[in-house]
Amino acid sequence: MCNLSLNILEDGIELGTQLGIQLGIQALILDYEEEGISPERIIEKLQKRFSLTKEQAKDYIKRFSAAR
């Protein structure tokens, strides 16, 4: 395979991985909200499970929360 094809393949894998992570984060947020877990606790869990900063976790809450 030429370098261009390898780069395209690697970019596709990276994009798919990032999409999968985002879908997992979204599912976790929605599930925890259904269980009545506070946004603060969800942020803590996102930080722990996905190695996010507090700001990144807050951004995901804003983006994916059912209450938005």
C-alpha cells in the first residue's frame, strides 16, 4: 500500500475510534441521567472512565444531556 492509502486508512480508523468514544460518552450521560445521578457525579465518572479534564467532561454534559 502506498503512503497515501495508509494515511487515509489511519485517518479513518482514528475518526471511527473518536466517534465510538463520543457515542459511549453520550450513552453514559443519558443512562446516568435516567438513574437520577447528579451532573457533578456524572462529570466525576466521565473524568475517571475516559480520562477527561473537568472542563472536557462539562462540555460533553452540555452537548449530550437530555435536559439541554
